[in-house]
Amino acid sequence: MPDNYYMPNVDVLPQEDLAALFEKARQMCSEQKDGFLKRLVSKQARYVSLITPGRIIAHIDCPAQGSIDEEHISTIKKILPPDPPGYVASIAFNDLKTLMGANQRLDMANIAPVIPFMGYLMGFSYIGHSVVVFEGHPSAFATGIKGAHLLLIDARMADHLQPDWLDVAYDAMHTPKIFLYHVGGAVQQVVKTPPPPNA
């Protein structure tokens, strides 16, 4: 786990390329693995996509379909029902080297201390939503959350977002369902306060 959370330096792409990157990341959340690997893990067809500061898409495997009982995913379904499938964007610390840990493996043992709400993200992916995690850099924030049905933000990253991030989110998202995840597990919904009526 990093000592402090910060906005990493990122590769700034042209908006057209950036939009294509996020679209690819969303599509890859449910891609089947090919050939021999697909036969070995035929039940494993869901992923959380992580976009690194270097703008590489990494996959985080979700539990195999049918491996989680209904009781454990009922809360996830209440937050964002699986029908119709939607898009969940998440802002989290995304330095790949940090997430892979000393043994250089992108698994839950290494990810959970850095992104403690990864279980939620996997749950959303497991029930059929596309889930993409990135750092929320100003060059990518609006593009990364465009069309999102839900935005889950690590509260430790919120202070590093652009000052008008909430206004941007309301403009860019399909539905402005926004949550901050705090250390200790508290989840806070963020709602934009309407301006006071004219006197």
C-alpha cells in the first residue's frame, strides 16, 4: 500500500484515442479468452479492466460464473440491478507496479490493500456490468466516466481530482450515481446541491 495517495503522472492521449481506449476497456470486461486458455477457464468470462497511468489495459479476473451464491451478490444487485447491463467507472490509485506487489502478480492479495473496494467492483462485473478503473486525471476524467451508470471513488483520491469534478460527472454520466469509499469501509453517496432559488 502506498504511504499516501496522489494523482500520478499519466500519458496524455488525444481525446479520440482516449475515447477508443476506454471503449476497448469496457468491451474487454466480458471478452472470452481464446484457444487453450479458454478451454481451461471456460467459466471465467468476466473481468474488471484497469487502465494504468501509461494507458495500458490490465485485466483483473472475476470469480467464475456460478461460484458466488445469490445472498452474497444481492446487495450489489440492489445498488445497480443487472438488467440492463450498465457501465461502472471507478477512481482509484492505479500504479501497476504498486498493485502487483513484490511478487508481481495482479491478484486480490496484492490489489485489496490498495483498492479495498475491489470486491464491490468484482461484484458489479460478476452480475454483468462493465467495470473500468482509472486514476481520474483531468485529461481523462470526463472521457472515462462518460455514460457511466455508477461512479465509485476512493475518498483518498477525491482530493486530487479537478475542482469541478462533480459538475463534470453530472454532465458526463448516464445517471449521476456517485459514491465515495472511505477508509474503514464507510460508503458515502455524493449528491450535487442545487443552487438556491432566486430571491
